[in-house]
Amino acid sequence: MLKKNFHPNAVFMMIAVSVLILFAFSSLRHALFQSTAWDLGIFDQAVYLISQNQIPISSFMGFHLLGDHAAFIFYPLALLYKIYPDVHWLLAIQAIALAGGALPTYYLALQAGLKQSQAIAMAFVYLLYPFVFNINLFDFHPEVIALPTLLAAVLAARLNQMAWFSAAIVLILSCKAVLSLTVAAMGLWLIFFEKKHWYGVIGLFSGTAWFLIATQLIIPYFGGDVASVSRHIGRYRHLGNSFGEIAQNLLFQPQLIIKAIFNLENFFYIFLLLVPIIWGISLPYLSPLLCAIPALAMNILSNDQAQKDLIHQYSLPILPFLLLVVISTLADGRGWLQNQRAIILWSLVSFLALAKFGYFGSKYLSSIDTWQATQEAVAQIQTKGSVLTTAQIAPHLSQRSIIRLSILGSEYANLAEFEYVLLSVRNPGWASSQVVTTTLVERLKNAPEFQLSAQRDEVYLFHKKP
């Protein structure tokens, strides 16, 4: 039935247009100096170093890339940088991955028995889900590759394609260590609800094994104490001072957990997640959300606001399983909306309300007054020498071994370490201030080893003298 009903031309056209839109918007944001060192600069530097056969030690973080999230996916991505090193490769891959999720969504809808028009509508639901557009704007994150792959893994299991399922699991695990928890939960769901026992065993075993290997071996080995998993404990400090203490409090002080879960922030976060697809949520078909529990639990228990919105990457492992709930609801003839037009209209209204395209008329123009000056200064940096610069300029200069940020504390940095220093007093960037940049500028003006190469609109480029 899947092959008989599959007419991919319309879906492929939707995906192609979406790729162009997503890539154009993320590239424009980058061109406006609104991308940041955290995380686009980090990943661009690492992929560049791998492509040059160098050890990918991030000068932003201070440790090996694998010590961050054990994301081996960057090694094959570096092959593209061997063709031509350009940060737009990462933005293009992200756009393709995010838009490409519409295809397995469409397939899953057909496999579940939805009509052709409803299956196409589900592809629209995916593409118009605000999170897909928003995360595309937030620099680059390798787990975007896992978004369509999670959907593809479920499809492979339902179609009894063991080889494709196994390949999908490997790809997902290579994107980020924490996704192993989602894979393990998906294994449980496949065993108990989908009755795909062997597929479930593979998911449960591989997810659990990789989580232990990544967190206990790979991350400590490549990152040491600096990159330890425990560095994220600050987001859960209200629940305990260590993972062991948090686990203990789960058992003996449940009031802490209850207080952390039931609050207005979390209710609003759940509201944001559900609004675009609330018409298709039905209680008898919530079982796929078992797979979303690890990510959802980490987000609602955290005190980091970035984990409770539709802008950052933390909600990514939840979306595929929300879509599966909607597909199952439609397949049983339930849900508030049934016809294609109504479904697409709801999705469009949700997109217009929650997608952050408005940032291009406000937030992303915050440094437009120094754009020309910054462009000219960046163009004057011709070598791969070490650089000190702002978080927003850094992704334009991150393809080098040493690049650091002019953030709070850097005003006392050893300037002799750098060949170039590029600062914007008017727009000092993330984690910095005009006091920091002004102090650095004055130090550099009085440093005999540096000369002022460019000055315009309070943008300063200093170059170490030969």
C-alpha cells in the first residue's frame, strides 16, 4: 500500500522549497553577525581542524570536540570542508536535515493508513511546526540530523527493515550522547507497544550501552574534568549537588521534584509544544511519548530557560513522537481536524504566531550600524593567525587553531598570544560589555607590539607588528 499510494513529487517540492528558505534565513542571520561562537563557531572550528588533519581541540571550550557530546558525526562532515572550508556547509546540512524530516513523516502517515491528502497535510504540519524554523536560526547543532533519522528509524521498524533501522540508530547516536536516552526509550516503546521485539532490543541495548560508553569513557577521556558530564549539573542544582544526590532526592524528597515540575514555566512550555498539533492529540494514542520522556524530563526539571522554549535545540527529540501521536489519532478517524485544508490552516496560524521570523526586523538588526565596518575589518584578516574577538564576529573567523572571545575577564588577557584583535565597542557581543572592550582597546593602543589596522564606527582591528 505504501508504494502504491506514494506520489513523492509534491512532498519533494515542499522539501526543496523549505531547504532554500531555511538556508537563506540562517545564512542571512550569519551575514548580519548574529550567529555566535556558542555554538556555530565551536563546530566550524572543529570541523575545519578535522579537515586539515589537526586535532579538533576547541579554543573556545578548551578541550577536544569529542569531550563535549561525543558527537562523531563531525568527522564525516569534515569531508565537505576538504572540498572547500566554509561555514555555510553546516548551515546547508542543517536546512536539508530539518526540511528532510517531512519525507519520513509523509511515509509514516501513509503507512498508518492515512489518505493521500492527510499524509501531505502531515508533511505540512512538520514543516510548519515553529520549532523547525526556529532551531534553524540558532546557529548549528548536529542533533538536527537526528530529527529526520528518528522518524526514519520508526518507519524502518514498522516496515521490518532491520538494516535501515540499525543504520539509523548508529547515525542518531553519532550526533549527541544524550540522544542515547531517547534511543533506549524508543526501544522500550517498540517492545511493549509496537510489538517489534528485536528492533526494540536493538534500540534499548544500543542506547543504554552508548550512554554508558560516552559518559563514562569518551567524554572524560577527551575532555577530562573540564568536559565532565557533571558540568551540566548547574541546571539542576535546585535538585541536588550531584547526580547521585538528585537521584536520592527523587526517592526521599519528592516535594523538590514536584515543585520543579509543577510551575507556570513548565505549563507554558508544554503549551508551546502542544499548540501547533493540539487538534490531533488523543489520549488512547499517547504511547509514542514514552520515547520523549528523557528529553521532556530533562527540560522541565532544568532551571535553564533555554530548555523551555521553541527556540533552542533541547526539544528536538520530542517532536518526532508528537507527530506519531497525531498520525495515530488521524488514522483512527479522531482529532478535531480531519481535512487537509483545516490542518494546514491551523499549522500556518501556529507558525505565524510562534516562529521567530520577526527577529529579522528587530533583534537581528541590533548591530546593523557597525555592519559595514565589521565586514571590512574581517576582510583584512588574511592569515590563519590567532584572534581575539567578540562572540558574534567569531563564527566568521573560527577556521584557525586559536580564536578566543573578548568576554568578561578577557580585559586582563595576555595579548601577546594573538596576531589579531578585532573588537566592537558599540556592539561588544555576548558575555561582554563596553567596559571590557574599551579597556582592551586602550591596552592595545598602548601596546608597542600592536598597530591599529582599521578603525570605523567604533570597530577596531589591531594587528601584531612583524
